[in-house]
Amino acid sequence: MKSRFLPFLLIALVFTGAGYYINTNSIDQAYLPVEKRQEIAKQGINGAAEYMAEIRNNQVTGIADPSDVLKAKSQVMEMTSGKSANAELSWVEMGPDNIGGRTRSIIVDNQDPTYKTLIIGSVSGGLWKSETAGTSWIKIEGFSENLAVSAMAQASNGDIYVGTGEGLYHFDGTGTGGFIGNGLYKS
């Protein structure tokens, strides 16, 4: 009986020893002072900002010019306006489930006496409306040309004003963050 368990015991010991050796030798055991760790983290953030600026900025001038953005949007509209293939496609939303993004503004509709109508705007998800006090939401269509909703206000007569763009958002104060808007919309 002892001879049956001996091979299994040896195999288990070999695997345990190999696992311990791999785990202890694959981790960098060097001590990093707090200042060095903070410097490395800052380089990572700056590197991400530089990468985003490289993607967004004009490849010739190196500057993010709003006129370049508007020109690119009009070129995209020209290219897609003549295509009818999109009419044949039927899309089904499969996720992610946080399609509303970062909510920046909320309006409780002053024209609804029950106060159950809510309208929200987000910088990455557009405009959404709920007539059930927030239990279900419907995306407001026709606003897809600019998803960056940063401010909303409602006048006493029910008109809604929507401000777009995220030009004042700068993660480090240098003007590298944010998205260019399309101006102010009125319902």
C-alpha cells in the first residue's frame, strides 16, 4: 500500500517545488522608493496623453485644430451619404451595457406635472430620455453627429438647450484632453 502512494507523493512534491520556484523567481523583488513609483506612474499617464494627442492632432502641424475636425466630419458625411447599404443592415445592441457613458447633465422636465420625465446628456453617450422616473431609458436619435454632451438647460417654456464638446476638460491642465463639440443645440 505504501508503494502505491510513493510515486504520487514524489510527483506532487516535484510539482509543488517547481511551482514555488517559478513563483518566487518571476516576481521582481527589487525595492522601489515611493518617489520612483510615482514617477513611473506619471510617465504612464503622460505617455497615454501623448498617444491620444498623436492620434487626434493634425499629422502635419501637430496641433488639434477645430477646423480640421469639422472638415473631417463633413468628409465622412459626404462618403456615407451616397451609400444605401446601411439601410439593409439590422443591428442588435449586445453591449457593453454602460452605453450612456459619463453623465454630465440631468434635466427633470418642467413640462411634466408628474416629474417622471428625465433627460440626461453624457460626454460619450449622447442624449437619453426616461418617462418612467429613470427605470428605463430611450436614446434620443438624430443627435449622433456629436456624442459629447457637456451641459443642458431647460427654459420655463420647455425649450431645452444642449451644449456640446468637452473643451474645458484637461486632465493635466495642458489642453490635451477633451473633445471638440458642435456648438449649442435648441429643441
